[in-house]
Amino acid sequence: MSHSDTIVALATPPGTGAIAIIRVSGPDAITLVSKHFKPVSHKDLTNQNTHTIHLGHIVDANKVLDKVLVSLFKNPNSYTGENVVEISCHGSPYIQQQIIQLFLKAGCRMASAGEFTLRAFLNGKMDLSQAEAVADLIASDSEASHDIAMKQMRGGFSNEIQKLREELLNFASLIELELDFSQEDVEFADRTQFYDLLGRISEVLKKLIDSFAIGNVIKNGIPIAIVGKPNVGKSTLLNALLNEERAIVSNIPGTTRDTVEDLINIGGINFRFIDTAGIRETTDEVEKIGIERTFHKIENAKLILFLFDGLEADLDNLTRIKKKFPSKEVLAICNKVDLLNAEELASLRKTIPNGIYISAKKKEGITLLEDKLSTLVVSGSLQGDETIITNSRHYDALLKSLEEIQKVKEGMDLDLSSDLLAIDIRQALHHLGEITGSVTTDDLLGNIFSNFCIGK
């Protein structure tokens, strides 16, 4: 595929709408569009300033296809770094196709998926991690995922990686220089400073790697398992959170025999709540399978909501869950507080002081629970300037970089020669470079941009 020709594609979603935008990019973009654009001002489009908008008609020979607005962006001051023309036409699918076909006949090529953003990367308008953030931004469906994508697109993550790579590269060049003077047995790289640098790089890499755990669940929805005995109100709680009758509610124990899941946005964060089968001893084979699935869902959950009836604290199962899953956050939720008198409620609060007290049926205390969930998950990391990793490719590259850095540190501890240290340093630099695109392959770029939509 040539990246020096002129491409065209629909930049807005296909289908009928008020308007549609057709994007043309490449060296001949302005010239090709000007041949089929008749501005009402009668000015020559090729002589107009960049970042200007022009009203006129798109014509095919003597046939007027539509009255449009043409936005002009001259290289290098455009999204792709090339000449770009964006045609805002009426949103008829027929009009869209007629205009696109017109420019295909005029010499344009249909853009491949993500090719506009690929050209932006190839022309130095953004690095590879910023380009990937464009796709994340388009796919963002919550405030949290939007904020993460925006931070990455602005270059926060890129700058952090680039700074680490530059510091490591400076020392690497000194290590490489020592190889040219190996017979003189001289050292140009201060080993103490270099060891300190490796320690700092390791800490930053570990912090970024650790952030993937929260970044990944924020991107895909944070799984929350609602567990407890039968008839404590798990399905009622799910319905209260969703504000709809999603799960079947019944007084018959064991009504929920399989997991019921749904996505809820709370405070700009997507939560994936999972209503599970009630935990109890049973001879019903189907219910047993449901209870087994409950424990499987708990293993995959980020948080556990342990729900119990206010009339029966069920401390045994609460303790059992905490012991079985010691690494997970477990929130004790006391339901049906509307059935308790003041004395009973006060006694229960003393028994479980950190519990959250609600009435799922009457939707009391639901807002308090939602606030608690948001606080637990965010823990301030989205409110500050901390970088959060959501991309599995970046995560893999960071792990490999850290592994190579650890090898360098171990080599220094063993007093290995410069040539052996240089091998691992080069590998660390390579993996860091893969993140921002300093190191790329055609296969890597093809895999990344094939996931974009056409027109972006």
C-alpha cells in the first residue's frame, strides 16, 4: 500500500443523518476537490488559506450532487500532516456514495481502516501510543475511559516513556563507547549513577505495569460480584442499581440459578454488576452448578458485595468469603434495614461498623453504596496526573522492558563486561521504543491500525 497517493473515505458513521463528512487526504487532495467544487464566491480553492471553510456545490460534469461546506487544511498543519479536505454534505447515503465515487474516478484511492491516523503517525503528527489513544477515545463509553484516552492522546504517557528511553540511551552510548576501548580497560559510564538510573527506571516501569490492573477494568467495565445467601435481596439490589426489573425477584430460595450481568455507569465509571446464585447447601444439581459459577465469578471480580439480611448477620459466610479471597476488597452490605427498629439497627452497626446499610426494595442507601464503589475504585488516581495503562500491547512491552532492566542490574551485580551489559540495554531500549513507535515493523502497524474504523 502506497502512503503517497491521495485517499478518500467517509469520516462519519454510515447511514442517514443530517450531515456527513467525507475526508480526502494526500498531495493532490486540494487539486482533485477543486476540479469538482464550485464555490459560491467563485474563488479558486487551490489559492485559499489553510483552515478556511468554503460554501459551494459538488458537481459531476454538469450535474450538481449537493450543496456543501468544504474545510481546507494545508500540509503540514492538518491531522495527517498532508493536504486534507473535509466535505460536509447532506447525510443521504446516496449523496455520500455519489461524492465518494466521484473522487475515486478522479484519481483517489479508498482509504483503508485507520489510514488517516497511520499517515498522521508516519508524518510525525503523533507517536504510536498517541495514535492508539485515538481509537480508545472513539471507543470510550464512560468519563473515566475518556479521561484516560485524552491524557494519553495529549502525550503524557509518551513523554514519560521518551524521558526514560533518553536517559537510558545516554548511558547506553557510554557503555557502547567502552567497547571501542576494551583493550584499554576504561569506563566512561559511571557505574554508581547508572545503577541508580536503573533503579529509578525500574520503579517507574513497575508503577506503570501495576496501573494496568485498574486501567484494564476501567476500559472494559469493573466487574462487581453480588454474593450472599438466597433471599437476601441480591436480585433486588441489581434491579435497584439498574433502575429496572432486570433480574427475577422471588421469595422462593434458589430463584437465581445462573449469573445475571449488566453494565451500569456510576460517577463516570462503568461497573459490570454480576448477580450470582445464593450461597447455601443444596441437593438441587442445577442450583449446585449455579453456586459453583458464583465462586468462579468471585475469582474474576474486582470487588465483592457481600449482601446479608439485616435480621440475620451471616458473619460465617462473610468470614468465609474474606478468607477464601484475601486479596479482594469485600464490602459488607446489610439489606432490608427498613424491617429493623432503631435498637436492632444500632446493634448491627456495632457488630459490623464498616458495613453499608440499605433497603434495596425501597432504594434507600443506594446512592451511598454507589459513592463508596466509586471511591474504592478510583482511589484518587484518576483525579491526579498519574498515568494509567489500558493497552495490552503497552503492558507487554513494559513487562519486557522491566525484565531486560533487571538483567542489566543483575549483570552489574555480577560485574559482567560492558559488551554483555550492552546486549540487555539494547533490548530494553527496543521494547520502550515499540511503545511510542521509535521501533516499528509493518506487521505491528498493520495489526494496530486494522482495528480502527475506516475514515479515521
